[in-house]
Amino acid sequence: MIRGERTFIRDLVSEKSPRWENVPRMSCPGRMRLSAGAQERLASSAARPIADAWCIAGRLEDSCMDRKPPWLELLDPTADVGLRVRAPALKTLFARAAWGMFFLLTDVRAVRPVDTRTVHVEADDRAALLVKWLSELNFIHQVERRVFCRFVITEMSSRSLIAEVSGEPLTSATNVHMEIKAVTYHGLSVRRESGIWKAEVVFDV
Amino acid sequence: MSDVGLKKIHDFLWEIPANGAMRVPARIYASRKMLADITADNAHRQAANVAQLPGIVCASLAMPDIHWGYGFPIGGVAAFDIDEGIVSPGGVGYDINCGVRLMASILKRSDIENVISDLLAALFSAIPTGIGSSVGMKLARKDLESLARKGAAWAVERGMGTQEDLEFLEERGCMADAGPDAVSDRAWERGACQIGTLGSGNHFLEVGYVSDVYDERAARIMGLDADAVTLTIHCGSRGFGHQVCDDYLGVMDRAARRYNIALPDRQLACAPIRSEEGQQYLRAMRCAVNYAFANRQAIAHMARMAFSAALRRPPADIGLRTVYEVAHNIAKIENHTVDGRARRLCVHRKGATRAFAPCSGEIPQAYRSAGQPVLIPGDMGRYSYVLVGTERAMSESFGSACHGAGRRMSRQQALKNARGRDIARELAGRNVVVMAGDRRTLGEEMPDAYKDVADVVEVVVQAGLCRPVARLRPLGCIKG
């Protein structure tokens, strides 16, 4: 953490006004890339690693969008994002929908199942249950700043669900791609076709 | 255009006449070339659906940056009679009081061109961006409730900014009659850590300069001299507002059934303004509106500090002052004259900006001869506009105008298009330095993903809703 930054942050939420002298001063050369040494120094000294921001310079290549599993499709509304998920069983469908949401949010394959918690949600019908389930995970993700990678639905009816979810806290190294404002009811569906369960859900981002 | 039922009123205004369950016509401000995109998106149908809602007055309006939204289109304006009409969370949107603040400094472009990277680095460091970004501390519930009642003044009381800032904010940065008791525990929890944060998606901070002045007198009044360095802040009420909207969509879904309101689309869920549910939503929404005002005030203050730190000058020598701040997603009780009669209306603006005419008592004294500033940001590679509202906007669009460029590509299309390209380098080639926490964000938000905001601005100017004052060009941009 850069000297002065903690004071700055504390003052922001207290009665005092942060002083401009206390704002951490970043020394960045005028070009787009920092030297490896400078990146290392900045990364080790800044609470918010500036070096991360400079990493955006570079080609956008193997987007994780290419490495999605075969049961997951991305829907493409103009301003938002959505998922279409398939599974042989309803419990798996809900678990895969949650994995799909974290696939959008972060590099889900890099998340470690460090700890596990129980999540319980209830709703009026099966489709609303999917919205509640994903909303609950997004709420925990945002408020407790955690990411999840493993979802085991232990009990399920058409109106309630209990699951064990595993993941780890967000760190400055966690790559978070987007913020989901809400899980919407637009185009929402959970149905069974030819023995396969399918779900579609759209997120407001 | 008869195939989609659109009738031309003039070159920049089209109408779907009232038919079927529509109580009033739907009117869309657009050029002919924009109509193909609008109709392909079915956004015009959404404008027609809104025209079916009880108590709607005059017409369901859509601005030229209209695109498909949840229930109500984004870029929609709808006014409802306060006694017979409804209020709808879908007519405001998830990001309640998402809005834009424009600040202008006494610095000239040449003062910062050589230090723009340092300046962006200082802003990036001081102002948290991106997902779940937080200042690292949690506000206590009583502080949050105070913030939700006071808005931007809450931040000013804590030394973040001045009384003069408040003078130049829509509503002076605080909506009265906010009701913290109408807000859920979940919303308080989501909002506890996010004051002073930019968020993600299309939210941004942009350092730019005044490149063109179209109305010298109005620009002088606003302190927008040629080459003056500007800062634009675009963000909203963060998780707090998202949760308020989410909570009340459920409440309104039940309320619409209870009050027998026929809905062409379930996402238009609403309740009578005078009902318990309607009043509760308005009270909760105003808390989120005030949260967004406080958020932008805190960010503006941190930005002043970051400018000083990067340029090694005290804030007074930078003179970064608020030009104006507008709300994009909001429902407000306003007085308007309709067919020669004074009416009290609940005006929903979702992805639309208030654009009040000169002499309005609702705008700062200093701007009453010019009109209310209307701030229209474009994409991060091109330009943004400052306009002012007109009498025509007051008589035709409830004093409203457009809010931005609007997306041309979906996020995935943009990513596909960006593959193999170095967007940061491309923008550097256009003399714009960009920073973001994530390379993917840059791909999604690259300039080609957006429409040219000049086309949108041309429509509102040609239709007479606004007059152009100045154009700003970017030097550096931080994406959330």
C-alpha cells in the first residue's frame, strides 16, 4: 500500500476531507507500457496495482469465450449478456447455470474451492427459483467479495433449493470481467425437451 | 415505414398512431437512417407498449438513442398523470440515477498533454473502478441512511466538495421525500462499501478538452472556453440502486395484478402513483437517487485530489469546478403545461436526460439565460457534446432529450471484432490514453461498438429539443 493511501481512504468515509497531498502519486512513464521492473515495483507497492491497468495494452486474443463447455451457450442481447444451459438433470442444470454465471464474471477455472457454504433459496415457481438462486450467488459475490467455482445442489423441489457452494475470496489478482446488476426475468425459461433440461437467463450488466 | 406502422411527422420525428390498447401515440425522434436499427431491435414496439399504461399523458416518447430495454425502452420518456397514472421501476431502470457530471478546469489542453498518463494513473489509483470495487471500508447503517436522505450534501458536509458544487447539480444533488424505511436490508448491504466507486460496464471517467464551441455566450457562462481541460464522470447508484429496482419489480408485479392493470409485457409492472406500493417505490427510489448524487460528489472530490497529486499543484490552481450534473434514469414529479393546461405529472426518464429551457426555476440562476446544460457523452475515442434545453423540449418532450450514443454491437460482437487488435494502442494512436482493470472491458467498450453520438445529437438539435453549445474531445479515459 502506498504511503498516504490508507489515510486517504479512511478520511473519505469519516468527517474529514482527504487532503490532496495524501493522494498516492503514481509515477508512470508517458507511454503505454511500463518496464518489467517498474511494473514489479508498482505491483508490490500499490494497494490497487496500477500495473494491472497497464496490462490492458496488448492484443485481445484467446478470450475465455472460446473455452466454454459444450453445454453452455452465450446469448447476445445488445447491451447485456445471457446464458443458455443444457443438462441431463434439473439439479445439474441449476449447478451449470451458476457455473456459467461465474464463467462470465471471472476466470472460473482459476478459482479454488477453498471453503464451502450452504445456500438456501425459495421462490414461487421453477423459473423464478433460477433467478433467486443466481441472484443470491451474485449478492454474496458482491457483498462478501467472493467468487465460486463448485456448486452441488443437495436438495431441490420446484420451489426451493439447498446447495453447497465452494470458492474463495476475491484478491487483487482475481480477474473480474464484469458486474452483474441483476438477474432478470426477460426471456427466462426452464424447460425439459426430449429428455434434456434447458434454461435461458439474461443478466443486466 | 408503413410495414412497422411508423408515420412521418417531420424528418426527425416518427409516430405510431394510437391503436388497439394504446391510450396515446408513441413518438420516436430519429433520422430515417436510424429507423432500421430501431425497428430491428423492436424498441419501437416497446415504446408502443408503454403507451398502453394507465394515465399516460400526450405520448410515449423515444429519443434517437433508443434501444431495447427491460419493459420500457432505453431512451424512453413517459409522463403519467399524478392522480390517474402509474409509476414503474422498469421505467427508471436498474441503475437508478445513473448520470453524468461535467467538470471544467482553468487548465488548458497544453498544460496536461505531457502528463496525461500520470494524471490517469492518479485517477485510477484514487477512484476504485470495476466489479465490487470498494473504498475498503464499510459505512454504518445510520451513515447510509443519512446519505440516502441528504444526497450530495452528505459528501459536502464531510469536506468532499463545496456548496457551489451543489448549486450545479440536478435537484441540487438531493431529492426530497426519500424514505430509508422503504429500502431493504439487502440494498443497504450492497451499498455499504460502494460510495466513491465507479462500477463497471459503460461507466467511465474521462479527461478531455473543449475542442469546438458552437455557442460562445452559453459556453462562456458555463466556463467552457476553447481548449479548457474537462473531466466527465459517468456512474450511478451502484449495487444499492440495482437492489432497490430488483426488490420493487417483485412488489410491482403483484401490485399490477392487485390493481387490475393490464400489462402488454410483464416487465412493465407498475402501481398507481397514489397507491401504497407506488409511494413506497418512489421513496426507496429517491434514496437510490441520493446515493448516486453522493457517489458522484465523492468521486468528483477524489478526482480533484488526484489532479492535484498528479500535477503537483493545489486544487485552487487547477480550478476543477462542476459545470453541471444530469440524471439519466429517474422518475420525478414535475409541473408541465399540456394542451394549455397546467398538469402535475410523474415523468419517467430511462436513458434520457432532462433538458429544461432558459428561465426555468429548476435550473441554476447562472444558467437561466442559457438553458439547462444537457451532457451527451460519446464513445471513448471520438467526442461528447454539451447542449442546452429549449422551449420546444418543454412543449414537446416534457423537457427531455437523449443521453448518449447507444451501442451498435453487442458485447460479444465487440469482443469478436476486437480479437487480435490492441485497442489501447489504437486509441493511443488517436491521442487517447485508456486505463481499465480488465482488457476484455476495453474490447467490449471500444469506439466501434458504439454509434456515432454526432448522429444522435443532430436529431435532437434538428428536432429543436436542444441547442448545441460545445464539443469535447477525450485525452484519457478510465473504464469501469
